[in-house]
Amino acid sequence: MSVLSHNRRAPAFRFPVGLVVAVFLCTSGCHRERPLSTVPDFTLPEVRGGSFHLRGEPSPAILLAFLQTVPDTADTPSRQQAGFLLSMQHQYGARGLRVVVIDSASLTTGESPKTDSLLNSSYDWQLETLLEDKKNQLGKSLRITEAPTLLLLHSDGTIIRRWNGLTGPASLAEAIERYVPA
């Protein structure tokens, strides 16, 4: 048995009886009220020396950014995102926000960049913390498929917000204002 459309302007469409089609509309704030998931505890080497340990981080909130820092060109979305992240660090660092960038060049190249290239990017882009995720292991565990991808985290690793693709400063500031204590 079928149901026919009675719209005279469009051709009739046949849908099986009992087929339910649901459409869910989502704006940028869909996941604001409940955490998405938790980032597994991790330790990654910092390009400028030392290492970053998620659970050892004293900041109440972390903006974890997966960016493609190599090859370095001025026209990449990741380069634009780095500028926005630097702005967020300056504006909200006093409130306890820490911006941590993880290189994700291997998403497109399939290979991890050399440490020298990453070191140059960290200084050129003015990144305080740039981490090496060799072979994108952390990125894979978090299902990062594009760069830039940003995660706003509580210090316990709970993901508060996730943004896939280039994200403007207004959207970042709105989430930080809402979730990072004053």
C-alpha cells in the first residue's frame, strides 16, 4: 500500500505506509546543555620541549584545537583559526582558558611533519603550546576528520562544545563566556 502526494504542481511521490521520516534541525548550540563525551587522558610532546598532560593541566578550561600547521601558507583555514585562537587566549587567559594546538597535518598528507617544521610554525603562528600527535593517534580516537576542529574542554576532559571547520571568534567567545568562570 502507498500514500500519494496530492500536490498538483509536483509529481506524485510514493512512500511505503509506515515509513516515518523525521527531520531534526540543529543550530550551533545543540550540544550546549549536556557534555558530548570525554577526551581520554593523554600526554603528548610539546614542540618547544617538554610534554603536555591533560589531567595534569591546572586550567579550568582548555580550548583544544586540531590544526594543520604544515605546510604553512597564509590562506589555510587553520592559519585563520590560529589567529582567532590567539585572540581568545589573550581575552580569556586571565579567566583560566588555555589554548592548546595539536598539529593535524597528517589528516591530509598521511605523514607526520618533522619537528623542525612544527617548531617553525609554533613561532610563526605565535602558538604558546603546539603538540605533536604522531600519526594522528589522539585525533583518530576523537574522530577528528578535518582541520580545523576545536574542542572546548573542562580540565577533567569533558567536552563542552565541538566545532568542525573554521569557527569565528564570536562563536568561540559566546561559548567561553558561558562556560569559563569569570
